[in-house]
Amino acid sequence: MSNAVQIKTENISKNFGSVVALKDLNLAVRKGTVFGYLGPNGAGKTTTVRILSGLLKPTSGNAMVCGFDIRTERNDIKRVTGLLPESPGLYSKLSALEFLEFIGALNNLSGESLHKRIDSLMGILGLEGRQNDLLESYSSGMKQKVLVASTVLHEPELVFLDEPTSRLDPAASVLVRELILAMAKETDTTFFICTHMTDFAEDTCGIIGILNEGTLTTLGAPNEIIEQIGATDLEDAYLKIVGGEIDRETLLSWRQ
């Protein structure tokens, strides 16, 4: 892992009217890091990703992403990063191969080098026999695999993944995890992963940030957070931090 800082934010805040979605975010993510961003629905995770990927301007504060200013160099950020949003779109009347060729063309990729990348990714993700089938015939998990492939196809320096395993079964989640870890190790790609899956984050991410009500409350390696909170695992620590511990007696009080 390089010492270069790939993401550096300075007091980033985002308001939507009277709603504070993100408050004074200060964060540094080094190149080659697999960074996990956890938090409840509405905590501000997706807002953060949209700002850092150049899709949304902050209300205040600033950030550098891959050496580019998020306010003035957003097109450069889009060029060197990949983004898989939580609810992406697919062209269902295209085959997986056609869709990936289209994504390649958008990133100025073509010819033999593009097809080698497509074949490699389809093989890694277990889709090599289905690449000429229309995407409308794919299961939701298979579509998600194609979307993951499309996000890393142009070998970006930094990849934003918003709930990348939300539609995947456990075996497919392991494949995606192995792809992320291999790319981080072999190519020094940086990953910024928003997820609700604490077990996936614990197994995949070197550093975890926990966001609650727009504020970054916790930052550290998974084992450090678990030890600091006095928890049994990352899920237990997460629930203690965001106030989601379950009182089973209260939960079943309707039976009394």
C-alpha cells in the first residue's frame, strides 16, 4: 500500500434545505486501501460518495480525490474513478458482452485489450458461458456481477462501491470480495465501499469508518474498533455505536 493519500476531505458538509446530510467530514484514505463506510439508512453514506465522485457539490468544505479538486476538477475525477451506485441501470436488451463493450467505449477502450479484460472479468465472476446472453435473462445476482465488472473495467485508480453485495448470494459475495482484495493488492487500486454488511466489511476492509446522522463517529481497523468498543465482532460494535442493540425482552413483549 502506497503512502499517497487518495482521498482527503476538509470539513465537508452537505445540507438539503434544513436537512443536514453530512457534517464536517474530515477523512484521509491512502492509496491501495480497502475502506469500508458503514452507517444506518439516511446516515449520509451515499451523499458522501456522490460528492467524492464528482456528482454532487458540497455545501461547504472541500476535498481532493486522486489529486483533483472536487469543486473545479470533477471531470478529471470521473475519468480516473469507477462508481457502482446502489441502484444502477442496465440495458436489458444488450448481452453482457455488448454492455461491457459499450462501457469500454465510454472509457476510450476497444479492440483486443478490452476483450481480454472482459474475458478475464467474466471468468473471475463465473459468467464466461453467459456473456452472449441478453441481460434480461440474467438473475439479479448475475446482473450485479456484470455491474461490478463494468465498474472496474477501465482499471480506475479509485472505485466507489455502494452496497456492492446487496443482491448477491454468499458465494457471489465471496467472489466480489476476492476481486476487490486482488485488485487492491496487485494494482494498488483504492476501494471506498458503502455497505450494511458488517461481516463483509470485517472480512474485506482494512479501515472502517462509521457514519451516524451525518457525522463520522468512529474510524479504525475492524479489530481496533471491536477492541475499543468491547464487542465480540464488528456487527456487535456497530450496533453499540449507532444505538441499534436489540432488547429481546422488549421485542417479544407483545406475547405477554
